[in-house]
Amino acid sequence: MYVRFGYVAMSVQLKNASPSQTMTVKQFEQIKDKDAAIRKLERIAISNLENCIRLLKHNLSLDITFFRLSSKLVPLVNHPNTQGWKFEKAILPMLKELGDFVHKYDMRLDFHPDHFVVLNNLDEELLKRSLETLLYHYKLLKGMNINPVHRCVLHIGGAKDGKVNGLEDFIQNFEKIPKILQQMLIIENDDTVYHIEDALYLGEKLQIPVVLDLHHHDINQPESFSFLEIWDRVVQTWEHSPLPLKIHISSPKENENDKRHHDYINIERLMRFLNEIKGSVEHIDVMIEAKKKDEALIQLMKDLEERDDCTLINQACIKM
């Protein structure tokens, strides 16, 4: 089994390379010429994309070919003050350059839109804003010439009217949205409301791949379950995806029920999981959600090198 590791959004090692530089609404409104304010936003977005390329070059030096892009590449996108702004035209050359680099080195990039992107709320205004955010991610991917299918991870959402209603509301809203946005989605279990069987209920019904978040699963589990049966169902949701199955890993900051993420990864928990599923898939991508970002990945690989139950292929991949 081939295991490839990636990390999230920004590096703690690479200096002055934030992909999330921004402008506040107040700063935008202080620029009296709206066209000039928009041009400034475009310059910030281009700088963010330039930093993404720097990040990917840094990653390449570490053999890292799996990465989650920041969703904050374009500041104030979809804000009322920027209504009608064709941001994708202004940044298209940089998006193409980024996409060319990704294709050249066969990298996997994806997104995890912010928690306010909610599909299981029947509030039409909230749904509209969520779809605008998803369309923004779609435009970024198309600008990079990256197939948008299965590139955006979403949580299921809230449960204001109960979990069963929340699941059914997700289905109702999912069926309303454009197919290009439906195809872009993958869903994950969360650490509070919707456990892995809830995510599988939707994934199997709507043909959406399911991402197992191991930390969330350890905190929020079904009352009774067979992990290997659940894992087999997760694997099956990825059968028709053009991408390899992926999972999320993080470690609790303090005690085992702590929802906060640790700086680094608990290797014992990770390897217990990988040994349990060994042989079930040929390739698995593991997204590290640790506070220390790339440093956590580097440390993990050092820890893995000392073990005898896996073999390092390069600085970011192992074979089980």
C-alpha cells in the first residue's frame, strides 16, 4: 500500500509566503475610487498565487505532491462591495502558471471551504452564499485547468432541527445545486454531530466520496460499529473517483477527547490505523491537519524512518 502525505495551506518553514494576504472591508471602503480598490484586490490575489507557486516549489524539494490550497486566495470575493467583479479574468495568467506547475509534477491539490459553507440549511440566503463560495472554488480550479471533480471537502453542517432532519435537508439542497458543483464535493465526518456512518449515509445515497477524519472519528463515533466494515464502505465511495482515496489525520492537543489539533502527529495512532487497513487499497493520500504544517510532516517522516513496519519511498511517501 502506497501512502502519500500532504499538509494544509501554508508553510511554517518558508518565510513571507502567505497565500492568504487580504484587505479588510474598511480598507476597501477608504479607497474612494472603486476601480482602484478592485485593482488593489487583484494585486493581492496575484501575490497570493505567486506565494502558492513558491509553496509548491518548497513542497517539491521535500517530495510533497499533495497539498490543500487556502480558500482565501482572493480577498473580499463575493462581498457586496465587489459584486460583479470578474476576479477570475484578472488572475487567469497566474492561475494558469500555477496549474502548469501542478500538471508538470503530477501534484494533487484540493480545497476545504470554510465552515460557513453549509448545504443542510433550508435558509435560501445561506444556501445562495454557500453556492457562491463553491462557484468561486470551481472557477479557481478551472482557471488552473484542474479537473474540479472531487476537489472540495465539506462538513455536513448543523443540526438545529435534529440530526435526521439535517441529513435529509442536505439531500434536498444537494439535489437543487448545479451538477458541476455536486461533482466537486466530498464530505467528511465531524467531531460533534455527524459521525462516519452519517457521512456514509449521504455518500452512498448521493454518490459522494467520503473522507474519514481519524481524529474526528476517535471523538465522535457510532454507538456500535465494525471499523473494517465502515472502512470498506468508505473505500467503495471512492470507486468512481478520478482521484485516490484520501483521509485526514490530526492528533488531540492534550487529552484523547480534545478536539483541538496538536502541533504534530501521534505516530502510534496513525500506524495502528494504517496497519489495520493495510492491503485494502493500493494508494491512500493522507492530509495532515497539524498546527506545525510542513514541519509536522517532516517530523512524521523522521519518526517513520525509524520503524520496521513501513518503508520510506521518499521524503513524503511510504510503502506499507
